[in-house]
Amino acid sequence: MTEATPRPRALITGASGGIGEAFARQLAKRGHDVVLVARRRERLEDLAAQLAEAHGVEAEVIEADLSEDSAVASVEERLRRGDIDLLVNDAGFGTRGEFAVLPLARELEELDVNVRALMRLTHAALGPMVERGRGAVINVASTGAFQPVPYMATYAATKAFVLHFSEGLHEEVKGKGVTVTCLCPGPVRTDFQRVAGVNDRQVPAIAWVSVDRVVEAALKAVAARRAIVMPGLLNRVTTGAVKLMPRFAARRIAGSMFKRGE
């Protein structure tokens, strides 16, 4: 009698809401066991119970504030067990305002979560994946990764790091059975806007893309072993246009969108 093939297992950071939660729901629906990571344990436990009941999957919970070294270390330890087939680095946040007057501690925390934690977790996951000859990592960046964004300078810079870091790793591991994909969504209705202080009305209605569509596009990109995925035709067109215009024009346009009071 042959043993049943174990279900694939995904670890998702930022899983208590938004894109991370959508990843957890879609992956569980597709038969993945999931490890849910975020700061809000109650929301994680509620989500884990829903997924287990609806899809019969195993759903672990790790409460972790990824701005703290000890919390990142606990997730690294879980990744190094070697049973994670897909890592989704979704945890992250943005700040808005003039950098010179924003609280520096919060900007550094943004750097810790968006860059340092993502780098550490990717490193912890890739070693076992390369050794097994299979696995995938999705790093969530933003369309803001393709240009400077005045009044969200730190956020855009962190996402530029995520994009370039992910592209580099994609080339390093693509011949080893492992895929690294950078997801670059544009506007998505999540808690991000509220936390960052972004006014939804500043974004044209046509630019919004649903979280489910974003996740579906990302999973298709991984299956196709693509390095970058940018859901939404308008986002792709806009980003393409930014590449063609002078950099001074790109940053002035972005600044006019995100300057407070406008």
C-alpha cells in the first residue's frame, strides 16, 4: 500500500488581513496546508479554524511582530524545518508624509519589516528549497518599486529593494528547481491605505484591483516560473509609461498624488 502524498505547505506572513489573508484562503482551497504569521493572534486563530473546517487542511498559527528580531527568528526556525513548499512574504506597511518630520523610529520599523525581515525569511526558506530541488518564494513589492515616491519615500525605497532583490534571486535559483517571484500590485483595498494615511479618493476607481485577482495572478506567475507579476492592465501601462518619462517628471507626478492636503 503506497503512502499518501503529503499536501504542499505554504507559510504566509501578514496573513491576518488583506493580500496575505487572500493568499491563505486561496492556497487552502487549492489543498495547501498553511502556516499563518502575523501580529494579531486572535484573527489568525479564527482564520485557521475557518480554513481547517472548510478545506480539511492543517493551519498553524505563529504570532510574530516582524519588526522584532526574536519574532523573525521564530519564523526562521519554522522555515528551516524544510517542509515549506511556498513562502509568501506579504507582511509590510507604509508611512506617508515629509520624511524630515516623520518619527524616525517608525521609519526604521518600516525598514525592518519591509526589508530586513523579508530578507531573513527568504534566506531561511531558500536553503532547504534548493537542497530539495523544489519550492517557491513570493515577495510582495508594489508598483511603487519602479519609481521614487515623494511623501512615501521610505515605502517606495523598501519596495524597490524587494523588487531588485527578488529579481536577483530569481536568476540565482531558477536552474535549481526553485522560483522567486516578485508580486507588484497597484492599489488594492486593504488596511494598507488606512495605516499609511492614503486617501482612497486620490486613486482613480479604474486603478483598483481586487485581492483575489492579485493572488490569482501571483500563483499563475509562480506556476509559469516568472520573475515579476503586476496584476491589472492599467498598472502595467502606467508603470511602462513611467519608465519612458524623465525621472524628474515621474517623481513630481508621484509627489503631487501623495502630498498631504491635496
